[in-house]
Amino acid sequence: MQVTSFAESKATDRHFTLDPVGGELMFGPAIRQPDGGMVHYGAVPPKSSVIRVPEYRTGGGRDGNVARGMLQVQREPIPFVSSVINRRPAIGGVDAESVEDAAIRGPLLLRTKDRAVTAEDYEALAIEAAPDAARIRCVPVEEAGTAVRVLVVPAVGDTTDLRFADLKPSNELLTRIGAHLSGRRCVGARVAVEPPFYQGVTVVAQLTATTRASADALRARAIRTLDTYFNPITGGADGRGWPFGRPVQAGEVFAVLQRLRGVELVEGVQLFAADPVTGDRGDPQQRIDLAANGLVFSYRHQIRVR
């Protein structure tokens, strides 16, 4: 919540300020002004006082992460500015915590006591440091558990047109998580904060269309469906992102394509492990295994429609 004007305490008729980042109400502080002067905002209200906030603003959560070029309306006039547009997609919007998430976080908070011992502790604390990240997963580096790898997937404005470069977390995000974990890790524990290893996956398939289906439309729909299914942020069977370390099998691709409207028969499916950077791909196979720190990345599928 961001207060746009000073709020007032109904019981004391005193002013207070709000930290727009941490959301903390501050009663009675002395704030230094740019000119060097000090402004006092009143006394701390008595216990059980009723606090009234006359005006506040909230964001739209993840819905506010609009694509490039979507913001074109000026809500308030600005001198000498005739038009506005966002040249980059909006990122960083986070939905409010749900009741289900709070029920999960509560026991974790009581268990960790702000200290990281297990990989689950590191993951909970990393999420606390970066709630704006799309996904965070911690995996042990060694069986003894003396080192952990914190995998960070950054939030992306438009997941439907995902580029490989969009999946690289910023240095600021990695540094923020690393600094938060550094003071909470066990003595001697080693922590690596980094992006996952993205395994490119290329599907080559042949489909037979129904009598009245458009071949071009079916081909585009099949590629779009595969891009959605093999999405590291919103993919997988549950739409919550491809599971870390989960292998890719040709049988599930058959099932995904067979459910498409306009498909009469899926005649053949081949999987190729591809490098999203160089474009190189290996031999066809029926199963692509991923390491514990691996996620899939949908890469240049080839669909033939008869």
C-alpha cells in the first residue's frame, strides 16, 4: 500500500508517515527535509486507537505486468507531454499473499526462525527476500548438505512470447537474495545463487488433420500449445511451471497434441535436446533427462500437418 497523503489518527488527531516500501507506519518521527530542517509528525497514539487512512493506492499485482506498448493513456496531465507509452514490458508486480500461501509460510517461518539449515529453509528465506521472482528452488549441491544451489527464475512480463534472454535474472536480484541468505546460513555452509540450467527441447511431429481443419491454423495452434506446455514459468501439467529436474518424454507430447482441436491422428513424435544459444541439437530420442537444477525451454518446434 502506498499512501498518497498524510493519514490521520482519529483518536489523537496526529499525523504519521508510511514507508511505501516496507509498509510500516511511523508515528512521531522527526523527518529531515532536503533543506536541512526537521519536521515532526506528532505523538504515538494511545493503545487501541482507531487509525483512519483517507487515501491510498494499490497496484494490480501480476496483472500490472503488462506487455510493451500497452500503457498509452495519461491519467494526469503533465506540462509539455502530449503522449506516453511503455517501451519495455512492466515487471515486478506481485499478487497479494493468498490464504493458502500464508498457511504454508506460517509453519516454515516458525521452523526456520530466520536461520537456514535445510534446502527448504534456504528456499523459504530466498522467497522472503525476493517475492517478485517468478520461481525459486533450492537443491543440495553435495549429499552431505554443506552447500546449496539457489535457483532463481525472474518474473517475465509476457510469458506467451518468451525469449531465452528474458530468463536471465538481474545481478540486483541475485545479489539481494545472496545478501539475505548470507547472514542466515550455517557457519561453513556454501550458497550459490544462480539461474537454472535451461535445456532446450525441440519437438518434431507429424499430424493428420480432420476433414475441415485448416493445416496452417492447426500447425500454429500445435506450436503455441507446445510453447505453453514447455514453459519454465507457466508450463507443465498444472500450469505452474515445468517441475525442476523432471524429464521430458515423447508419450506426453503425443497426449498434448492429440487433445488439440482439429487433430485426427498424431503419426509421429521425436524429441531433440537443443542449445537455445547456439541452436545446435542432438540426435532424436524418446526421453530427455534433466539434472536437479534443470528446466525446459521450448525451442523451435517443427510440426508437419497432412
